[in-house]
Amino acid sequence: MGSVSAEDKMDTDFDEETPFSSTSSSTSAPSKQQPHTFHFDSSSSSVTLPKSSSSSSTTSFFNHSRTRRISRSIYLVLIKAKINILLPFGPLAIFLHYFTGKHVWVFFFALLGIAPLAERLGYATEQLAFYTGPTVGGLLNATFGNATEMIISIYALKSDMIRVVQQSLLGSILSNMLLVLGCAFFTGGIVHYKKVQVFNKAAAVVNSGLLLMAVMGILFPAVLHFTHSEVHLGKSVLSLSRFSSCIMLVAYASYLFFQLRSQQNFYSPVDQEVDTCENSDEEEELELTKWEAIIWLGILTVWVSVLSGYLVDAIEGASESLNMSVAFISVILLPIVGNAAEHASAIMFAVKDKLDITIGVAIGSSTQISMFVIPFCVVVGWCMGKDMDLNFQLFETATLFITVLVVAFMMQGRQTILKA
């Protein structure tokens, strides 16, 4: 009995020392089962390894997809468009400013460098408009399309170039209402010559009324000056200009509230069938995400502001070197470059038979310059201690008044024809 218990004890001790041993009676079975049992434990311990490797592979996958998305976004904004070939002229203008000091080349290259940036601003706002709708999209196009003129005007005010500010803003209004809108209607009529293009009458009437109101606000200081009926020579025009600017800013804010909040359905497109048929086209044209469009808007606006500073500093030097008047540069050259976004966007939407957005971009841009940018510059000059007023010269004021009347009557006649 004692020997048996001793053997049992030895077997128990052997079993405790060899946990992988089997209780089977055959000696060959444990040798076959031991590798299998060890493989099972090792495989069970390696189950956690694929989890960590899968998480790292998932992270690398997301990083790779993010890198591809960023690369695609950079390609779409900075490389794809043919006008982006002019982008290197911006850094070249900064280089020439510090190392040569030749104002002609700095002005010329800065002008060329701003042109693609203005057009890319229009592209980014068009992509953002797909998420916001046509009403807010037209407003965004007008706002960021006028960012170039606003930034140039602020830099010119800092340099006491008040006349340049007045002439450049006047040239922007004339360029939007005559050049941009005329080219949009012309190209849209050529492409869609077999059909009658329609647009929203209510939005056009509101924009025309705001333009006439803005012209009246700009006209009063000029009339006060040229009729020599001022109580205090020079000071009355400045005071009236600041008062009129505040009234126009309040009126424009009320217009925005009316357009975006109170009457969201008031600006629905005229032809609902056309709008529904174009939804698939808009989805196909969507290339940037919402946040990508917003980020690119910020980057492009900052870069435009940087180049605008060098452009304003080189205006007078370029005018002297080229024997070209500052008025020609301010009224013709600067607005054409600044309105590159509006010009491209308005023509593109007219070709796509979206005259609602075309009018919102062209006429809306002129309305925003006259009702917001010009009064804003007067208020900013007031804060800076600059005598920025609304006293445009007689010729410029008369030209603006006649232009607004011609465009208003032309749109009314066009609406009558389209309605008939």
C-alpha cells in the first residue's frame, strides 16, 4: 500500500511538473498532442498581435487616404486650372520688391499673381455654394469676389491714396455691371441660342433698387460739393459722406437679413424643372468638401492680402515709369484683375443656363461694392483719421448714375421679353 501510494505520489509530482503531459495511457499520444497544445497556446497569444497590427494598418490606411485627399485638393486648387500658371509671379513680385526695387516689374508681376488667386477664390466659393444653396452661394461669390478690392482699398487708405480707392471701387462697379454682365449674357445667348434663358425677376428688381439707392447716397455729397452750397467748405461733404455711409451699411445689413432669413423661399429659381434637372450636374461638379473649401478660402484671402500690399506700394512708381496716369491704373487695370473671379463665375454660370446665380454674382457684386465696400472704406478711413468721402468727381458720378439706369432698364426690358 505504501509503495503504491509512493508511485501515485511520484506520478502526481510528475504531472504537476509537466503541465503539457497528457493523462492518456499511450506514450505516443502525448508526443503528438504536445505540439498541438503548444501551438494552440501560441496561436491564442498571437491573436492579440493581428489586432494591434490591424489597428496600425487601419491608421496607416487613414493617413494614406488623408494624404491622397490633401494632394488631390492641392491639385484641384493650385495646379488643375490653366490660369494657375501665373501663380509663381506672386512670389517673384515679392522677390523683386526686396532685391531690385523696380516698381514697374513689382506692379506688373503682383498684378499677374493676384489674377489667378481671384479666380481661385471664385472656384472655392463655387464649391462651397453647393453646400449652401444658390442664394447664399451668390452672396458668397460676391463677398469673396470683392475681397481683392476691399483689401487693396484698405492698403491704399493706409498710404493716403484716397483717390485710388475711389477710382478703383468705381471701376469695379462699372466692370461688374458692363463687362462681366455683358459678357455673361453674350456667351449664354450664344451657347443657348435655341432657347430663352430665364431668371428671377424679384431678385433682379431688389438688386436694381439697391443700386439706385447706393447711387443716390454717392450722388448727394458730389451734388453738395459742386453746387457750392456747403455751410463749411469741405467739412460738410465729409460729414454727409459718413452719415450716408452709415445709412447704407444699415440698409445693406437689412437687405442681407431679408434675403437670408425672412424670405428664403422668395428667391427660388423661376424654372423649377431646370433646377431639378441640374441637380445631378451639380453633384458631378462637386470636387471639394465643405471644410476644404473654407480652408482654401482663408488661405487664398491671406495670400491676396499679402500681394495687395506690394501692389499698392508699386502703383505710383509704375505710373511714373510707364507714363500712365494713376486714374487709368485704378479704374481699368485694378478692377479687371479684382473682378477675375466674378468674370469667370458669371460666364460659367451663364453657359450652364443658371442666370439666377449669374445676376447674383454680377449685379450682386456691384450692389455689395456700392452698398458695403464703399461705405465700409469711408468708415475705416474715419477710424484711421483719413478724409475718405463719397465725393467722386462729376464725370465719375455721372458715369455711375447712367450705367445703373441703363442696366436697370435693360434688365426690365429683358424680363418683359422673357415673361412674354
